[in-house]
Amino acid sequence: MTEHQLHKLTNQLEPNWEMLDDDTLCVEGEIMKKPFVEKPVDGEDHNVYIYYPKSTGGGGRRLFRKIGNKSSEFDPELTTPRTEGSFIYEKFMDTDNFEDVKAYTVGPNFCHAETRKSPVVDGIVRRNTHGKEIRFITELSEHETTMAQNVSKIFKQTICGFDLLRVNGESYVIDVNGFSFVKDNNEYYDSCASILRNLFIEAKKSRDLLKTKIPRLSQLLHKSQFEEKEQKWVFKGLVSVIRHADRTPKQKFKYSFRSPLFISLLKGHKEEVIIRAVPDLQVVLETVKIAYEKELEDLKKLKQLRGALEKKMNFPGTKIQLKPALNKENPEVVEKVQLILKWGGEPTHSAKHQASDVGEQLRQNIKLLNRNALQDVKVFTSSERRVITSAQLSTMALLGLEKEHETLPDDFLIIRKDLLDDSNAAKDLMDKVKKKLKPLLRQGAEAPPQFTWPPKMPEPFVVIKRVCELMNFHQQIMQYNFDKYDVEEFQKSWCCGEDPMLFKERWDKLFQEFTTVEKTHPSKISELYDTMKYDALHNRQFLQRVFSFDPNDEALISKLSETCGNTINSSGLVSEYPINILAMNNFKIPNESTTTSGNNSSTHSGSNSTNNLASITSSSTPISAGSLGWVLKDATSTINDSSSNNDSNTHKKTSGSKNSSDNPFDHPTFARLRELYRLSKVLFDFICPQEYGIKDEEKLDIGLLTSLPLAKQILSDIQDMKKHDTAAVVNYFTKESHIYTLLNVIYESQIPMKIARNALPELDYLSQIVFELYESGDANSPTGKKHSIRLSLSPGCHTQDPLDVQLDDDHYIGCIPRISLTRHLDMDLVTQRLKSRFTRVSLPKKFTPVNISSPLATGI
């Protein structure tokens, strides 16, 4: 199509057009026969249609952005062009070998090209074992190389991607994508870096030459008055505290027993005990059976515990915690024991890719700052399986161990239970805090000012009441679908070892926890939110089918009207939901943000707009209720989720982009499911961070009791880096509790922060707290050197709305890059302010659980 024809078609309200017959389109006298391609004029609209002639069967194929393993689908009814919108029509061409060519220029003299299977073949995306689309490097012909040079020159873009079609020996450019990089090809990046380096050097030479021809003011006046002091800061290393990668939902049952039979399982210990080995769990099961036969405890509890143990005993990660309650007058006497059966919490298949990518990101960052730091890497981990797995995968990527035979030495990862495992030191204080959370959900209770509670949102009681109603509604839907349909057909593949009955078991357990507001415990909110995120990412197909319903199904609607009348007739609790401002701004902080010290737990009052980010992140003024780290968005709108924009980082896989037109959860029947997700998120942000302290002094005390050993070790690591001439890296892999508590210690240490604590988003899997150390020469210092520390944070692999992310087979959510919590601060200032809080608490001699084996109970 000529430029004149294109201009003619796109610059009028609607051209005269008609279908002369089933296969012939006529527009303003121009005739085109099928097969032809229909492209939206809007370059951001990727819904391209291909129309086939009746002679080959007719119908058409819809092309779209990849969703999982699909990039197109055939529609036998697609015969007539679209009539709403502006489109370009082109003759369809069958490509050689049914392949497309993706080309990437770096200047006019370099072009990397790859072939991939054309989406018009069957719409199935071929992927390798890592879940990435299979592509093959191809050589460009002389003519194609000239085309690449012309694309780079004409579009005036050094780095540029474009698409080629090869048809009967001829090549055609069909799309120019602009600024675009190759995915996962180190040779390309080496070439790209080399070319750009030479380009920058030549540009600098030209600029320096220009400077020598123009006298500077310092040359015209007394030079010493204007001579700039050169300060070269050198990266000396970093210390990172990293949460583990994606896991399955953690599940548990809690019981309290007073009979000597259960107390004897402690084997004389007066502190928490953990039992993991299957033979030892079998001993506990036998204990339960004996207690049931002798009716030593509540039979209903014993029956439930017995059934759960029999089913879950052989699951990876199943364990029992025994927590003794001591007599206040005689601490040697155990009055009762709390038995907690836990299972789940195992690494998912996506954890492998998440952890590896975080290690690779860190490797690339360090290579830019000071590659010598990679010669001195130390990694410490807690004793939990999911944490060790994350540490192994991330460290291998950090060290560049990519080949199958390359592994870490057996002693490379050091398990430090005293630093990174669960701590009992803060148990009593945390129990007191949790008791304060329950009244906050009662009718009439308002959210305290230091809590994250969005403005215009009804009081917490109203929200939790609505969540209970929605849970009841979805319980009825799920049970109806289980009774009516073959649920085995809902989802053929289960990526994390579950099945329909285990899915139902998880949800039934949650439904029982949310029957009424009075029975709902605040701690269950985290479980609900955790489960919903997990299923939205890993069991989306089943989630969609099991909670879908036909509004014309009279039997179902009648049942719902009887049991859930208020819910089914309601249009929703609110029309707007909170969105974290940092997330909405892709976690970019304005440079002009002022710093703050002191109480950083609250945020500033003002207008709900993204323009207020600087004031939001820098203020410590308390307000009546709500944090302006959040803004309200219409329930139907979405945001540019940072986890969606993975193309900005070459070491992340593309995932998370929104394609609402193909999202089944946009159907009105899922409005209540969406509402449940969003209200659960509101409650999670309200409750979860406060489990580690409501008041500032509680946050500090719980933080110190939990993470004081870790904080001390971090400062010791920084001192070691300062003393040595070489750079180093120290990574600590742990769980959520140490991330939140360490962060609270930092915020309560009066360190000047750029972001208020309440403005921070959720800290998800692989969230990181990082201490970066820098060194510079200083003639005024006795050592001749000075040092600075910068603190940074990554919220981890997080998405604002898991129902709206586009996923591949790895169900992968990318890790959000680190954001600076502070500017560069004097090292002594940071260390002194942290140390000033250390003496506030005294740790008990023992604060980690005891792992025991052979817990022989009396009478067995």
C-alpha cells in the first residue's frame, strides 16, 4: 500500500467500503481479495486478524500478545472485517518455513537476528525447558543487512528492533518496534556493550576536544579558587537480607493439650520443640491414637488431628511445633502444650526462575560497580527448605554457575539458625500485640492513625463483614460446581502437586474461618490473601471454573438467594480501591524528595495524586486515618504494574502484562471474586505489618528481639569490608518475619529516610533489604579514607492485582528493582544510630526452637 493510499484511508471519518463477495473487500475503489491481514492503526493494539478465503476453508485467525503458550487462535466464524476502529489492510503472505525473523540493530553496522515459529501456524508458542520461547539465530542476507542499516538510520535509533518476513526469496519489514533488546543472549549483550562503549568514548573525545578550544572561567581567573575537588567513590560491597522465593500456601492446625501423654512429647524441654522426620511424626500419630482411645482430650480435636496427620505426614515440609506453657509459680512445671501441625510452604516451580533471576540481576549490578566483589561472596541461610532452595539457586546465578555440571561446594551455604530461623524471643510481646488486633475489627472501631487504611474506605468491621459474606457466597458456588460437574476436567495440569480435592480442602478450611466477623481471627487474613494470590498465579484455570456460575441457572440462583441474599443483590462495598503510589509510579522516587528522620511510620495529609509522591514519601506528620502512600482507583481500572514491565530488565522474563480484552475475570460474573481479592488485600495491608508491632516502641522491641543478632552481624560485616582493600558480598536468606522486623529496627533508629514506612508496598517473595558500602579518599581523615552507606529495598516479586497478570507456563512474576531508602549517608552515622537501639532489649539465652528426634511418649 502506498503512502498516499494509507493517508487517504486514515484521514477521514469512514471510507466507503463493501464486501463484494465472501472473499473480496472493496475500499474507496481499491480491491483486495482474501487472504488479507487486518491491523489496527493504533500501534499499541496487538489484536491483528487474518481472513482466509472460502477456497481454503474460510474463517480467520486472531493474533494477540502471548498468553501462556498461545499467541493466536483460529475462529471459523471470523469472516467479516471489523467495523469499529481504524484499520490497515495488507495482503497476507505465507512465510518461508512458517517462520518470522526478529532483528535487533545496535547502530547501522551490527544486527542480531533470530527466527521463531510464526503465530499464524497454530498459535502455540514453542518453549524450552526454562519456559522461554524457542528461537534460533539466523544470518541476514546482504539485502537484509542493508535493510537493517536503513531502519537504524531512517528511524534515527541506534538500538532498534524490527520484524522481517521472508517470502519466496524476498524479505519484507513488517514492523519496527523501536527501542528493543534480545532476550537471554550473552553474546548479543557483549557486542552491544562493546559498540556502545566505543560510541560513548568517541562522543567524549569530541566533547573534550571542544572544551579545550573554549577557555574555562577557572583558566581566566585564579585557578585555585575554582578548582574542583575530585572525589572518586568506590563500591566496597553490600550486605543483603533476602526473603525466600515463591512458595505454596502454608497451612496449619492448632491444638492445646494438658494430658501428660502430650506433654511427654517435649522430652523434658521447656522451650519450643520442632519435629520433622516422618518416623517421629509417626510417633506423634500413635500418641494421638492412644489419647483418642483413652479419651484423654477432646475427641473432635483428636479425630481432626489424626486425619490431618495421616494425610499430610509424608508431604515435604510437614512438621509439628510443640510450645510448652509453664507454670508461673514453678517454671519447671509444664501446664499444657500447644501442638501446631504445619504443612505446605514448599518452593513452587516459579521459585526456581525467580531466585535465579534475582541472583543474575545482582551479578550484573555488581559487575558494573566493582566486579572484584564477586571474588569474595559469602551466603548464609536459615534451616528451612524453601529458604535453602532460594539461596542455592540465587547464589549459583550470582556466581555465574550456568552449566549443568557446575554446582556450589557443599560447605558454601552456611546455615545460621541463630540469625535467620524463627525466634521465640519476641513471642510474648507479639502475642500481646495480636490480642490488640482483634478489637480493631469490631463494629465502631476506627483504624489507628499509624495503620495503612485508605481514605473513604468504610471502617474495618464493615470490610471484614463484607469479606465474610463474599466467602459464604463463593463457598456455595464452589460446592455447587463440585456437585454438578466433573471438576477433574476443569484443569488438566497441576503445577504444584495438588488436585481438585486438595484445592477444595484448602478453601473449605478458609471458609470455616470466615463464617462470621466474630469468629474471624486477624491472623487468618494473611492466610486468605496468601491462598488467593497463589491460586490466581498457579491454579487460575481451576479458579476460574470453580467460582464461575450461570446467572440463568435458576436452581443455583434460588439457593444463593436463600443463603447469600445480601451478597448476590449487592453491587459491591465500594467503587474505588487503594493502589500503592510507589507501585503506580513504577517505584520511581523523585530526586527532589526531602529526607526525614525520627518517626517515619506515618505519612503526610494532602491530595491523592501521584504528584504528591515527594511529600508523601518524605513526611512524618500523623493524620487521622489512612496513609497517603495509597491512592484510590476505580474498581474497573488497572495500573502500570512494575512487575509487568519486565522487558526493561533483560534478565527477567516477559510476564505480567494486562490484556483486559482476553481476561475472563473481567466478566461480570467474577465481580464478586474481584471484590473479594481487593478487600482481602486492604485487610492484609491493614493487619499484616502490625503483627510486628502497633505502636512505634512495639515495632522497635519486637524488631530487636527478633532480628538483633542479624543486625549486629550486618554491622560486623560492614566493618570487615571497610578494613579490607578488596570488595565483598554477603547475602542472608531468611523469611518474612526477619524482613519486617529488621526494617522496623532501621526505621526506628532515627536514620534519615526518603520514604515513610506507611508509603511502602507489601514486601513479597524475594523482597530485599540492602546495605551498600562505598569508599573515598579523604585528606582530613586519620585513615585517609571516608565511607558512606546507602540503604535500598526491593518489594520483591509483587503484582498489585494477580488476576490481571499475563503468565507463561512458569507462572512467573518478576522481581521489582531496588529503590533507595536513603541517600548516601556517613557510615558512622548509620552504625551509631543503629547501635543506639541495641541496648534496649536483652535476649534470652535460648531463642530458637529445639529440633528433636524420637519423641517417645509415655505409654507407647
